Amino acid sequence: MEQFDVIAANSIFEYVKPDIQEVERLIRLQGLDSHPDLGKALDVLLSSGGKRLRPTITILAGKSLKADPKRILTMAASIELLHTATLVHDDLIDASLLRRGSPTLNSQWSAGATVLTGDFLFASAARLSSDSTSIEALKLFSQTLRTIVNGEISQMFTSRCKPGMDEYYNRIYAKTASLFETSAAVAGIIAEAGKQITESLSTFGREIGMAFQIVDDILDFTGDENVMGKPKGSDLRQGLITLPAQLFFEKFPTHPLVKKVLETGCLDDKNDIGQMVSDILKSDVIEQSYNIANDFIQKGNDALSPLPDNREKHMLISLAQSQVRRNF
Amino acid sequence: MEQFDVIAANSIFEYVKPDIQEVERLIRLQGLDSHPDLGKALDVLLSSGGKRLRPTITILAGKSLKADPKRILTMAASIELLHTATLVHDDLIDASLLRRGSPTLNSQWSAGATVLTGDFLFASAARLSSDSTSIEALKLFSQTLRTIVNGEISQMFTSRCKPGMDEYYNRIYAKTASLFETSAAVAGIIAEAGKQITESLSTFGREIGMAFQIVDDILDFTGDENVMGKPKGSDLRQGLITLPAQLFFEKFPTHPLVKKVLETGCLDDKNDIGQMVSDILKSDVIEQSYNIANDFIQKGNDALSPLPDNREKHMLISLAQSQVRRNF
């Protein structure tokens, strides 16, 4: 990888702020010609935070390639809206009451209204995406949604508490990395930057998306419960074996609780789960997980070498690196 | 309207049969690269019948305009899939156990799996639609989904058992006519037939879509309960005032049950509902409703006059007329 000064994440977010504001305006516009409660739902969803990482990637990649800003911002809005739509349905399905500390839509609305709001967001994302006037971007967009949903269905129909490294990587690709991949690739498509550049961006997005989800899964063990808004090891409590647990299982196959999971399935006893979380934290699997996340980041950043060497490319690289250091 | 021999609905469906089979093949293909249970769900949804009216309209309009058959069939499949996706979520929201006499997906799967299957169908419809390689068709497509969902949300947030002719027409436009409109219009777009022809097709689709829903609403009162698979007046039982009831309310404002609804809202008593259904059937509002449906059909068929005068155009007109005579 080329050498350059790391750019602080804050100054990156500051740099794209006007663009992100435009993205948010485009999203809010979708509520204008619809039922007032849909507009309200959009406001709530937008104001409940989120780092807007996906549109930030699209915007930086677009700027780096001098793509048409209007089409880039439209596509960035479409991607954030698609992401939001999947969260609305996910929270409903998981019966989650809070997201980023704010009440979820399903905690306040009926299941029916929540399903329909998600559908409306999907439709609005598709409409915005068609405004970007690139059939290729739209194909990618709809295929990504298929990948995400197919991943969730597969997870739903697969037995819980079943370790498996391939399954884990497939799951986080479908769940997270596929949309990061698309967020980056669409900039290459809109810029008409050619196959090599677009594939470089795909790889960048995919690899940092994998890292992003791994860090999320690490923080589920290490994060401050007050900041995260959920107890440590909540994935494990839901029967989801993420990377740290996966590594722990491989490393300590004779650990009594590991044997219990392998033999009988999920740990239902709260004390057992607490014990396993504490043993995972005491082991070096967290550090190993960070190393794996860093490898993904490295591969993603390396993939960017065919891109023109400009400020926005350095921002993409720095942004990727900052994701491993985040604590929420 | 031009004069011509009416073509029997059966021979129309026979004429498009190979095309409809190709549409079904394209839809089934969507299940191939996904979780096996999604493929199974697609099979169940396809085999549970349905008249394929929407793709039939797209196919006939496409043939009439000599549009590229491959792109027409792709778009027709996309439209049928979008329709199916909305039904999957509707049945879940309404907790319906049967559709066309077959068990609904939500009667057999968890709510979560049903939400996700609908999402997968939306995504697959969007992917197929992007294969038709027309941005304009895609815009129409996503806008139609927004209209349908917005209509459902509006209905959900509006008090039930509230008569209103404008509300009724707005509701059936969003629920049904908007997708008929798009089914017809996309053929004009794909054929690059120009604004006048495409708008003619839009009008045709919209008007016969309105008629189609009115006939559905009439059959809810008059249909054979064994054929329909639901009791007479099921809309009224759910607090939905459709055209026949609407006309009855306007004509007999002093009818004791009409007064009861206007003063206190929904009829909850089963005997009251039975009485109102029977009084509606005895009055002439059913005939009046058919007349209104016929007016829509007439307007729709008249709109086709700019189209080339060929066999497929006559089939579209005959198909529209046959919808008023159907009994299920």
C-alpha cells in the first residue's frame, strides 16, 4: 500500500457533510407526496443517528473519480434508504425495541404499519436508484437486496448456535459486506471508470464491509454496555456464533461450555453465557479477531491502488482504518 | 369505440399461454440462486393460480406494438412478481389464511420468514425490471410500488367504516388500478411507441383496473361463497365500505343500519351485517355498480383508439369487457 498521512475520521465526515446533508434532503423528499405518517417515520429514522458510512463511501469514491455529483448523491441516498429499509424489517423480525438508543418503529407502530413502511422505503430507494439513470447500478442494487434478504432467510432457517467459519463469513457478507461493496462499486459505474476501477472499488467495499461487521461483532463482547445499549454477548444470547466465539470454539474444544454447545446446542443458562463471555474476553481471541479485521482492511485498501492518487482516495483508506479503532 | 367481433377470454388466454409460461419460467428462475425454501415458496405462490391478468395485458400491448418480446416478457414477469410480493405482505398484515382457496404463506411460515419472502420477491421484481433495460419503465415500476404501499398505509391509518366516494376511488386506484396502469404503459415504453400511445395505454390500464376492483367488490356481495372461499360481505365485516355499500349509503341515508354506521361507526353485530348485505343485494346498487364498472371499461377501451388496429388490440378490449362478466 502507498504511504500517506492518515486523515482523521472527524475531518472526513466534516468534508462530506454538505453532501450528506443533500443525501438526507433527498431521502426526506421521498416522504413528501405520501401519507403524513410515512414522512414522520422517515424523519424519525433519519434523526436517530447512524454514521452514514455507506453514502460516505459512495460520495468519496465518486469525488475521487470525478463522477457526476448529482447522480452520485442520488445513488448514495438510495443506498442509505435501502439500508434503512432493511433495518426497519430486521428490527420488526427480531422484535428489537431500541436501535442506537432510540425506540424502533416496531416498538411504536403495529407490525402491519412497520412492514408497509419498510416496503415504502424499499420502493423509494428503487425510485431514487432509477433517478441515478444507470441500469447497471440498478441491477447491482436489486441484486444486493436479494443477497441481503437471502442471507437473512438462510440464517432464519439454519439451526442456531452452530459454529462454522464459512457460514460466519457467508453470513456477514450477505448481511453487511454486500451493501458496502455496492456502495463503493456504484461510484465506478456512475463515473464510467471502467471494469478495473469498478472491480477495485467492489473489492474495497466488500473487504471493509467484512471488517466493519467483524468489529461490530467484537464490540458485542467488548463494548461499553451503556454506549452499546445492550448487554455484553447479546449475539451469543441469541444463539449467534460470531468471530470471537468461533475462534474460541476452535481454540478450546475441550472447554466445558464449548463441549456443551457442540453437544447440546444453545446455552440457555444465563450463568453459562456470562461465563463464556468472560472466558472469551480473558482469552486472546479478541486480539485475533482484530487482526483478522485488519487483514480485511488491508486487502480492501490495497485494492484501491488503481484509483487516482488523490485526497478522496486517502480519505477512503483512512476511513477504513478508523473503523477498526472505533468503540461503538 | 370501433366495432369488431368480441374475442372469448378463453381464446385470449390460450393465445398468450406460451408467453405466460415463459413469464412463469422467468419468475421461477429467481428462486434458483437462493435458499431452497425461497424457491419452494415461489413454486407454491405460482401454482396457487391467479389469472395472470397483469402480464397478459403487458404481453398483448407489447405484441400489438411489435415491442421486443424478450424485454416485454421480462417486464411482465417483474410486474407479476411485484403483484405477488404485495399479496404476500397483505395476507400477512390481514392475517389471511387462504387466498384463492390455497393456504397463504403466513399461514404456514413465521411472520419473519413471510416478511423476508415478500422482500425477496420485491428485490427479484426489481432485478427483473432492471433486466428489461428501460430506466423509464423502472421509474414507473418503483413509483407504482410507492403508490400501492402508500395506499395501504393511508387505509391503515384511516378510520374504518367511514363512507366516502373519493376515498373509495383513491383507494382502489392505489390498490389495483395503479399496477394495471403500469402493466399497460410499460409496453408503450419498451416499444418506444411515443408519448401519445404510452398515455393511451396508461389510461386503458388504469380504467380497466378500476373496473376490475369494482367487480371484485361487487363479487364480495354477490359471489358464490364456495367459489369465493369467504362469506358474503366480507369487506363490510372488515369495516371496508366498497362501491355497492357506498351507493347504498347515499341512496338510503335513513335506513336504520346506515344511520347506525354514520352515527356510531362499524357494525359489529353479525345479524346487523347479514341484514345490511341482504338489503344491499335486494336493492339496485349492484346493478348500478356494474354500470359504473362498465363506464370505466368503456373509457379504458376508448383510450386505445390511437393504437394500431390489430388482433392484439381487439384482445385487450375483449379482455377488458370479459372482466365485468366474470363470476370469480
